[in-house]
Amino acid sequence: MAALPALPTLLPLPEAARKYGLDEAHLRSPVESGNIKAAMVMDNVVVDEGEVAKTILRKEDLPEYKKYAHLKGKEIWVSEAARKYNLLHPTILK
């Protein structure tokens, strides 16, 4: 008997988003555009975990990170950053 081909691991969309540290809406976008295969199982959207892992963006690729990419490697005091970017010190230190 011939061996079965490797089957994909399917995860519910919310679980896949949690597992890969993504916002559910962020993951839903490539599903809707067809870049990640998905299916309906008992009224739940499930996604191919392998495709999610290949498709997800690193944090550094997100628009909110790219906005400040020019600051990478530039030193600044915490108090100066808090003042300049209107942030609380504890927010910066996390």
C-alpha cells in the first residue's frame, strides 16, 4: 500500500492568530485574498498552519515598525524618547 501524502495541520483562525502572535484581522486578510488556504469546518474558519507560518510577517515588516525603521541603532535617553514621542516611561521600558 502506498504511503499517504503529508496532510496539512488545520487550525481554527483565532487559534492560529494566537499561536503566531497576530491580530485575528491581520491573519484574515491573506485568507480572504487567497494567499493562505482556508476551509469552513462546523461554521469555523480553519487555516493551513504550514501556510500561515510561511506567510506571516515579522514584526519588523509591519507598517507601524517600518514607520520608525530609520531610528534603528540611534541612541536616545528614555526621558528624551518619552518627551519626544509623548509616551510614558513604563511604556518604553517594556
